[in-house]
Amino acid sequence: MPQQLSKEDLVGLGPAEVRGHIRSGAYRGDSWAVAPGFAQTAMVALPREAALDFMIFAQRNPGPCPLLEVTEPGSASPEQLAPGADLRTDLGKYRVYSDGECVAEPGDVSEHWTDDMMAFVIGCTGSFEHHMVDAGISLDYLGDGKVVPVYVTDRDCEAAGSLHGPLAVSMRPIRTDELVRTIELTSRFPAFHGAPIHVGDPDALGVDIDDPAYGDRVEVKANEVPVFWACSVTPQLVALESHVDSMITNYPSFMFITDTPTEQMAVSA
Amino acid sequence: MPQQLSKEDLVGLGPAEVRGHIRSGAYRGDSWAVAPGFAQTAMVALPREAALDFMIFAQRNPGPCPLLEVTEPGSASPEQLAPGADLRTDLGKYRVYSDGECVAEPGDVSEHWTDDMMAFVIGCTGSFEHHMVDAGISLDYLGDGKVVPVYVTDRDCEAAGSLHGPLAVSMRPIRTDELVRTIELTSRFPAFHGAPIHVGDPDALGVDIDDPAYGDRVEVKANEVPVFWACSVTPQLVALESHVDSMITNYPSFMFITDTPTEQMAVSA
């Protein structure tokens, strides 16, 4: 059994080193905000026969599902974003869905990965948080060691074939005097969900701000406004709501760390 | 037989009116630069069994294949971009590919459209030309009534499954003092192929500037530089090169005119 590492031990390590520690079991925690500067992503894996519907779903819902890479059938290797990585072992924790239920949450999905499985690599807002910090935008929850809260909204995604479900969102409290810069900056990164989909009143999304579905509860202070971004947890809600036969995803906040610099994926310099 | 209209007769008409004249056969010419202000697109239709490979091809080649909409299997109606339109009749001229050869170039593909056909609507640089003109960028070929020239480059697209082929590009001569503005402006429209992929020496793309594969030969003047954009003719080259069993596309410069304002598809305001 390798020595257990803490999240602090990962500071300063590159993507391949972090993935190595996750793969070996030396690090078992979440990977939120780990290896800043490199794109971090969600992952969805499906049998080939279900892949077309999912790709159409992603095309119709680019907000929650920015598709950054699709692997060959059977392959767990994202050749463009992280050559040599293995999507079956390099995320710290997974969810395995069967007949529309989550049936396992293992730290390795090699035994669940069938020969016809295709993986979809989906951008995540965790990728632009360090750009926000560099731009002087206050993200107090990061300093508190918290993970961004995620909510299930009352908005439906555009359906595709048998796939349908609600939109998930992440929320960050943003100081009102940093709101414009936040929108400008995140607009540069549609690959990571881009600009917010909503600013202010959580009721407009049917969300109870004090009760996130995933992540940590985060206080919205008097000089702040809650800002909501489309979230790559959405496919997990679709798996549940659409009773998907078979799907593997990352566990929320256990993201895949790519070798690709976030800045390379911006729409403008 | 309805009265024949010229391209000039279409000036000032809205997208639905233009599509109506094309559908009825009253207008039989190309639709390049028609109904400026509304997104104009290429179209690819494939049987459902070939659709997954094509969607992966488009995901891996977002430059030449910005996918704006995918129809339901059997449906020729782009519900998001132009509700009520019919992709089998509303383009002036098509190409029908069978076993990797172009076997027909009809003005209506209703009889070729099988029950499992899916249509892919792909953005086109024709959509941002009027923004360039509004910004004071000189596009002399438009005033001359010419259609933008398209070339086959020596660059390969990223393959996907059985699909592979070279990259097609469109070329516009741009005044050197308008080059920066051209790049800035077109970068706003990744839905229409976005920023140029190359500026200057045609040899770098393996292109003979005087011999376009489609469109009109256009002179590059002394104060101009040739500027190249990825082009949605690319899937037609893929059909030929990959010996695709069955594919329908628009004929080059016979674009589909949507009801969607181009400005709605910009990445920033």
C-alpha cells in the first residue's frame, strides 16, 4: 500500500505526476483545483450503441456538456488532451450507473469498462478558477478548502433520443464590484462552460442556495451575488432521469487532470 | 413553372421568403451572401448508422465542421435554427454521394432522403461576410458578384472511424491594413469557422491560388494578402476520400439560409 498523500502534497506537481499518485492509490481525495493551469474535466463513458444519442445531447446542450474529446470505441486513452493517461484509473473516484441507478462508487473502473465503451471528456469550471484568482477575483471558498457547490435546477435540458433531464449548475459567490470582470473572463472559456447562465436570485433556477446536491455549502456575503454556471454533473442527472442502461462517470469534484494548458482552450487571447 | 428570379430580386427578402422561392423553383441560383444577417450553412445528411462517426469527425475537426444543429433520425427539419424549413427542398442544389462518388446534383433530394437519414447543419463563413463589410473591411469579390474561392489543402483532418480526408479552405484577399480587424472580427464567430487558419503564402497549404476547386478565381492585389479559413466543403472531400456509402450535401455556394441572426451566434458582444 503506497503512502497516503494529502491534497497539499500535490501542490506544484504536474498533471502526469498527479495522475500517477491517483492511479497508484497514493492520493485518494478529490482533485478540485489541483494542478491549476491545466484543463480539468468530467468524464462520461458509455457503450458505443448509446454514444450517438449522447453526442446529440451534448451538441444540443453545449452549456453543460462542452465536449473536449471523444475516445475510440474500447479506448480509455484521451490521445489529444492527455496522451498516455488512462480514464479507467486516473480519476480518484467514479460512479457506475446501471438501469438508471448508481450501483457503485469505486476508485477504479477497469472491471466495468467493456470493449465497446467510449469516453467523453467534458470541460469543467474548475479549469478557469485559477484565471479568476489571477485576475484578482475573490473566491473565498477556495482558501477555505471547500469544493464549489452544485445544484439541480428546475430547467430541463434539450432532449436527444432517449436522453433527457434537468440542468445542473455550480455556484460561486462573486463580489458585486468583480461581477463584470467575472463574466468577461469566463466568457473566454466556453470549453469550461463559459459565461454564467444566471446571476442573482436562486429561486429563478428553483435552487435552494443552502442545500447543494454536491460540493460544499458556501456562504454568500452581503457584498456578493450568487453566480451560476452550467455544470458537467448534468449527464449524471440524465443517467438517473432517463434510466440509462449503462454509464460510468467521474464522482463530482474528482476530476480528470489533462496535460493541456487551460489558456490553449480560450476563445481569445 | 414559376417565374424565374435573379439573385438581385432576393435583396431585402427574409430567410423564409428566400427558402420559399428556392423550394418553389422560382430561384435556382446560388445563395451566397443572400439574406445577410441570418446564419447561412452547409448541410450534410447521412443514414443513422454513419452518424456517430461523422459526429466524432466533427468534434475532432471543429474548424471545418462547426456543428450547429443535428436533426432527429428521418427528420429534415432544423427545429432550432429554422423551424418549418425543409432541408430536402430548401437548398437550391445538392450533391448525392454513393460509394464515394458524386452520382447526382439535383435541386431537390426528397427521393434520396431515406427514413433513417439525419441532417447535420454546419456553419459557413458566408455568415460573417456582411459583418466584415459593416466593419469597413474591403471584400471586392462581393461587389463583383463573385463567390468566394475554395481550395483543397495538403493538410489532413483528424480521422474518426472510417472517415478521413483533406481540409478544404476558403480564401479572401484582405488589405494588409485591415488584417488585424479581420482576425479580431472573425474570431467572434467560431460557429462560422472562426478565425483564419492561415495568412499569406498559399504554398504552405499546398494550394495554387489561381486554381480554386470551387467558387470563383479572385485576384489578390498588391496591397492585399490571401487569408484562409477552414471550409464546410471538407465533408464532401471526406465522402470522396473515405468512400462513404451514402451522403447528401449542399452544392458548394448553395447554402441553407436559417432564421437565426448571425449576431446571436457570436461568442462575445
